[in-house]
Amino acid sequence: MPDNYLNIQQALQKIELANEVFLKKKASFPIRPIEKVRKVGEILLARKEEFGRVITEEMGKALYESYAEIEKSALNCTFYADHCEEFLADRSYSTDKYDALVRYEPLGVILGVMPWNFPFWQAFRFAIPTILAGNTIVLKHASNVPKSAQLIEDIFLEAGFEPGTYLNLPLESRHIEEVLNHPYVKAVSLTGSEKAGSSVAEIAGRNIKKSVLELGGSNAFIVLDDADLSITVDRAIDARFRNAGQSCIAAKRFLVQEGIYEEFLSKFSERVKEIKLGDPFDPTTTMGPMSREDLAEELENQVTKSVEMGAKVLVGGNRNGAYFEPTILTDITTEMPVFKEETFGPVAVIMKVNSLEESIQLSNLTSFGLGVSIFSKNVNLLKENIHLFEEGAVFLNQMVRSDPALPFGGVKKSGFGRELSEEGIREFVNTKTVFIAKN
């Protein structure tokens, strides 16, 4: 166990502190710490380079991507500071027989379980709306980003939040059940793997506690014959290789209509070969290593098994420790691991399709349902088919991405519940109905 890890008794003491702070906040409800949240955003931007270098040191993404992550986390602070009162305002109703209102009240201490791939963004995406709704937070972060995890708590303290509003919970994963069993912990939000999500949801279910799960994805990136390749190829590169492909919403299966297939493949391959894999602190590097060598080995096994089944490596395919070359695979069948499983790394799987109908069928042929991108000049045709996609999000002529103003989440084994936007800030509240009879 790492030296900084808490034992379970220390963790439970932190939960008690978080509950004490929640009860104080509840007494002054609905006063919201809007200016303190703005201060969090200001601190993030003022110390962007410092925080970005910590992210790159811990999980390996290129430095420019780490800076962008800090900027996006700050944007989330501004968005919710601007809109939280609107999102959480009482809703009033009146008839000749009664007056009524619906009020959104906080639940208490909320557990967060967050991953390493976006160590700041994932935490702030969850924490900012949850705290503005009136809750307090204990957050168990990934074991390989301990500096990021502690820095986030420090930022909340620096911004003026009372100790106990946001608490870093460095803890072994085996103790999550004990934490979630605690009566002061009212709900949980987890971003992570299907296995982790299933386990946490089971524990929450036994305790009849709310859970929000943001799990894996195997997003399709559909390119129809009339797509504008000058735009599409740029977005395809970004959609697959950002963060070394380590993103749940990355494009993982490219479904390209036969009339444009060869041209797309040629242009896409040229761009993939231009990606500079190297030291993530080098400003000329455009893609860093994967976060851990074991994860690179897992991806390598998926590629190897698929090649044994007939897939062809068009570009890349080699691994050196945690460094995995940007890779393109063709001649894919639906039974191959790179199609059936989530590929969490820089491997693009490209398949030729005959029609939009076949694209939809293949896009849905997965246990995941996080998002899909479709590229075509015929936007009206795409709009007519949106309802056929089994996804949490459909992006037309754009890569799937998260935005504070838009609800984010999936269906099927990609999870349930929503983060961000109005829906996200209402996940961890008691939607209370107040009825006043008229005599």
C-alpha cells in the first residue's frame, strides 16, 4: 500500500468531517459558493503550467494536451457559476385548489471514483456541479495520479472552501465498499471501466443509493461518400489519437462508405504517419506514451489476436514499453477483438461499408453506447436517422466531445445517468415537491 494511503478508519473519519460540513451548508441552504467556484477556475488558469506538468508527469499525455485539460476544467467552473442558480431554481405551479413548488435540495456526502486519463477534468466535471448543488465530496482517485488527486483538494482550500467540502480519499480500491456502505455517503459517481462500474453499482444497489456511471465506449466514426474530407480527416485524427487514444469517447471504429474509402484511407494514413510519438514534455511531440506499460501490453494483445484472425497492419503496430505507435488496421471482421472490445489506445480500425444503413447496423453492433460521429454533407438525411443510433450522443460532422453546456453520458454498458449541463447538476439532489392547499 502506498505511503500516502489511508486506512479504512482514517477514511471513515474523513466521511464524518464531510458530513459535518454538509450539515452546516444545509443550514444555510440555498446559499451557493458561486464566487469560490469562480476562484477555483482562476487558480486553475493562473497555475496552468504547473498543473499541466503534473498531469504529464503522472500519466504521460503530451504537455499541450495537459494544458488544454486545465483550461477545460476552468471553463466548467465558469459555466456552472454562471448557470447553477438558473438550473436549481424552484419551479412553481398554481391552480384554483393549490399552490406548489418543486425544490432541488442536496443529498449529503457524495463519493466520487475517478480515473487517470483526464485526472483534473474528470474530477472537476463531477465535483463542481455537485458542490454547487449543496453536497460535499469524498473522492477516491486513480492510484497512478496521486499528485493530481491531492492538488485538486488543495485548490478547493486555496479558493476558500471549508475543509471537508472536497476531500481527497487516497484509498485501496478494496475499501470502496466500506465507504459506500457508510450511512453518511448518500450516492456515488464513477467514471471508469465496465468491471469497476458493475461492482460499484452492485454495492450502491444493495444500499439503495443513487449511482451515476460513465464507463467505456467503442464509438463509431462514420464517413459517407459525400463527406468533405478536408474537414473529416482532421477530425478523425483528433478523434482517435488525442490523449494517445485513451478516452472513452474516442473514435475507435471507422466505418467508411465504399465510394470514398480509398481516398479517406490514403489521406488518413498520411496524417497518421505525421504524428510524432515521443517525450511528452518535448513541445514538438504530438503524442506521448500510454499511461502504463501494462495497458500498452493489453492493447498489443488485442492487435496481435486480430492480426492472427486476418486483420492487416497498414501503419504502425509496434510497441516499446508504454510507447505504442499510432496504428491503422484494415480487413476487419466483427469477431475480432479490435471490433468487439474497447481499444483504449492509439489504434484505428477501418472498415468499408456499403451504405448508411450498414453503418448504423455496425455502429450498434457493440455492447457500448456512448457516442457516434457521422460525416456527410446531407445533414437532413442524418437528422432523419438519429433515432436509429443506440447512443448517448450523436455528433454530425464533428467528433464526439464533452462540453459543460451539454449533458454527457451513455446507454447500454457505457453506463447510466448524466454529467454536465442542467441534467448533471440535478443528479445528486432530492427533487422535493411542496404542496400548499387553498382553503
